[in-house]
Amino acid sequence: MHASRNLAYAGLLLGMAMAQLDGLVLTAALPSIGADLHARTGLVAVTAAGLLTLTVATPLHGRLGDLYGRRASFAASVLVFAAASAWCAAAPDVGVLIAARALQGLGGSGLIVTAMSALGELFDRDELLRRQGWQTAVFAAATLGGPPLGGLLAAGPGWRWIFLVNLPLCVPALVLGLRGLPAKPRRTAEKFDAGSGVLLVVAGSAVVALGTFAARSPLWTPVLVAAAALTGFLFVRRQRRVPSPLISPEVVADAVLARAVIVNGLAGAALYGTFTYVALVAALRTNAAGTGALLVAMAAGQLGLSASFAALARKHPEMTAWGRFGCLLGTGGLAAITVAAARGGTPWLLVPGLFAIGAAFAVCTSAYTVLGQTRAKRELMGVTLGSLTFARQAGGLAGAAVFGWLALATTGALAAPGLAVVFAAAAATMLVAWLTAPVVTSADPASSRP
């Protein structure tokens, strides 16, 4: 059984690596894609299409995995991701590429959520913490190696190879997943609620659109806000009435998990939602090369805390305490960047602030993922991890839109005063996350092990 779990773990790591590399590799190749396909205005949609499906499909994959097993869910996600990668590579124009990217995001979402859910089923908390080092290494390799790899492929054999390299990686991921992941038998007569899925997709799509190009339109912004609010309300009401809800009330009935989902959304808005504006603050007092050097501080904080989390958390395993620490760290870092922006990008304030928010993102993501993996009931593992991930991603996209709108509404531009407003609002959001964060958990996790 131990060897089987190791095979499954290797396959899941490979799947997560492919999903994480996907967007990072693509970003560096966008200029080459635009030149080759004679497309200038559609390049934003190439990235937005994958981001949209990656975000909104997250809870759907979690529920499907709970109902039909992680093996089937992982295999289907790998096959969809492989087919979409081949379609992207063969795209004759930007319209086809956008559609293929949407399908690729659908497969990538399944790879991420199924991996996190399966890890929660396969290993207990101590083993999960011991294996955090490998997950950190995968994340670091994707973060640091993705953009250079995309640039090299685009400049060498061509941008289509950024999608073709996925195909040989999908084969071992599929084989390892099929051999190692357990095929969970159906124990209930529950079925997937398609109506809830449609409502969630519409609500999530509106939130994602708010965080991308549509948020700048004075016409579309209120329409998208209304659509998100209405379909969100209908989704919540439907979850209380249908016999097989997409997100079980048992998840939010657990006060610790319910608060963890809320904190993930707030932290996603404050940290992930400000990534767009970080480079603008750094550029207030330096050139492009200097901006890149300053941003290394954020990456260092993220990778440094990710690497040390596994060792430190084994000695101090209370995940709620780690989550609260991450919220405080993020609040301090965002406050420092607020002052740095107000002072025109002061480096001696900006560097520790960037390091702190990178570290906060790593700590919050790791702590609440492990908390969900160890506390959720096994039959609700996918729903729980999907809810946590969706809250973080959707919160980040909504935060980017709301903070930008707030800066423009109060100062009229994204200059130093406007950027100070952005990070002040983010710091306040992170403080609310700290106040909302669960304080203690029960002694025994709710999840059970085979």
C-alpha cells in the first residue's frame, strides 16, 4: 500500500506541476503568439479564458471527485488537459486558441483540486507536513522556471511548443495516477446537481470577468456585479433545498472550515488581488530592471516560508495558529507597502513589505490547505478543498477589480496616491481576515483514513 501511495503522490505532483506551469510559461510567449497569429487585442482573452475556467470549475471538480472517486477524476482531468494542449498547439487563429485555453483551464483545475483532495485521503497530517518539501520544490520550479522556459521555447522552436511539451508529461502522470490512486466505490445514491453547477459557473464567471478586462467598463461593471449577486443568492438557496447539494451544508456547519473558507477569500483578495499593483509601486522609483530586482524580495519570501513551513509545522502543528500568523504577516507587509507607495516607492520600506506579503501568501495557502485536508470528512474532501481554492482564487480576482476601482474613484489614477489607496484597502482586508480566522481546532481531525 505504501508503494502504491508513493506512485499516486508522484503522479499528483506531476499533475500539479503541469497546471502551475501552464499560465507562467504562456505569459512569456504572448508577444510571439500575437505576432504569429496577427492578434493584438485578443491576447488578454487568451490568458483570461484559461483563468476563468480554472477558477469556476474548482468546486465542480471537488464534488465530482467526491462522488466518483479521485482516480476517475484525475484521469479525466489529465486527458482533458492533454487534448486541450494539443488543440492549443494546433490553433490556426486567436479565436481557436482562446477556446482551447478555456478547455485547458478546465483540465488544469481538475489536476489541482483532485491532487489536494487525494493527498488529504492518502496521508495523515504528519505525513502531509513531511511531504510539504516536495510540493514546495514543485512550486518553486514552476515559479522560477516557468517564465524563462516560455521565453526560450518561444524564441527557439516556437510558441506552439509551450503546449506540446505537456503531452509527454501527461503520459506518466496518467499511468501513475491510475496505478496509485484508489478507486473509491460509490456508497450513496447521490448524483451531481447540474443546476447548481450552472448557477456557480455563471456567478464565478461574473466574478472572474470583474477581475479582468471587463472591470474597466462603466457599463459592464454594474451588470457583472448584479449577475454575480443574483446567481450567488440563487446558488445558496438551492444548496439548502436540493437533496444532493454541490457544496454540502456539512462543510459550512463546521465553524472552523466555514471560517477558513471566508479567510481564504479575504486573504486571496488582499494578497493575490494586489499582485497586479506590486510592480507599479516598484516602478515608482526605478526602471524595469530595478523593478524586477525588487520583486525578487516577494518571491524570496514566498519560497523561503514555503520551504521552512514543513519543518516548523511538524514541531508546531496547530494550523489555525499558522493561518493567523500568515494574516498578521500579510497585514504588516501590506501596510509597509502602503507607506512606501505614499512616499513614492521608498525601497527600504518596499523590500520588507514585499518579502512579508510573499511569505504571508505561502503560509496562508499551506496552513489552510492542510487544515482542510485533515479536518474535512473523507466523503466531503473534494468539496472542502474545492471551496477553499475557489474562495482564494475568486477573492483575488474580485480584489484586483475592487481595489483598482477604489483607487480610480478616490484619486483618478494609479499613481502614487492611488496605489497607496489600493494597499491600504488590502491591509484593512487582511486585518479583517485575521479577526475572522479560526482560533483553535478540535483535538481530533474530522477526516478518517483508510
